[in-house]
Amino acid sequence: MKNRAFDHSKYQHWIDPNEVTEYKNNAKIHTEKQIKNICTSIRRFGWQQDTVLTTDNVLVIGHGRRLAALKLGCEMPYHVIDKTADELTDEDIRELRIADNQTNAETGMDFDMLNIEIEDLDFDGFDFDFSDPFDGENGGGNTESDNIDKSVPLKDCYQLIVDCENEEDMQNKYEILQEAGVQCRVSTL
């Protein structure tokens, strides 16, 4: 398999990730597993998304990709937001960071469609769990999915993310919350 992490043919602007400042108030959590998967994706498919920086090289979008570039020891593609030309304020840029993360976080997967799509694909090298966390038969953490009200719109919910050591720890914490009367559901990130 060709390592495409160092292929500069697709983007015009490249930067050493050490020259980029991570936004100090970035709320997005990037796990080691996620960074390894981003690294695998970049090596396998090349850079398919650039990062977005302010004029003083502070990250707006692409914190996970920057961490992967550091791990891979390669430059990363980028473009700069021109606040004047784009008519963006500092507040707009802060909102953009959050909006970029939240637009992905608010949706789940259609696991029936996903299973059809991945049936003949090879994700060797990736650490993905393609099982539905609400389906106890496919290795998901919740065996009581009938008790979960999936009709509640996400925009009307607040989320609490609990980090777990493993699937057993997740199941134990889930049961404790259920016994305490907390309406909760299992989701893997």
C-alpha cells in the first residue's frame, strides 16, 4: 500500500504542524484511537481535507488532523481565513470551530445501510467498531434498547459524555445510570 501522507500534489499550501498553534479553548476531544485512525486514513487515502487557520496560524478546523500530522511527521495542507475578505469577526471564527465539531457530533449512523456499504470493503489497519451500540446481538453495549426513547430530538437534549475503560466498564456505568433513573443511551465515539 502506498503511503500518501507526503503527497503534496492536491493542495497548494502546506505547513509544518509544529508551526501551527492549537486553539487553547478547543472543546473537541481527540482520543488516541481517533488519531491513529486519522493517521491510517491519511496514509491510505492521502489528505482529503485541509486544515483551516487564522492569519496568525491558530487552528480553526482540523485539530485532529494536526495531531495526526505530528504523529506521522509530515506537513499538512491548509488554507487561511481572511477575516476581512470573508467578513468574519473573532466571534464568528469561534462559532465556526464549534459548529464544525457539532455538525458531526449531532448525528448517528444508519447501521442497516452501513452494513450494506461495508460488506465487501476492507478496513484493515483501522480500529473501527461498526456495531450498533443499541443492538445487543451485534456486540453493542445496550441490551435494553426497547427502554430508550429514540424519538426525542437531539436539539432538545443535553449530552453528558462519560469515558469508559472498556465495554464492560461502559455497561456497568450504563446500568448504574439506568438504576438511578437517568434516561441515557450508549454511543461510541
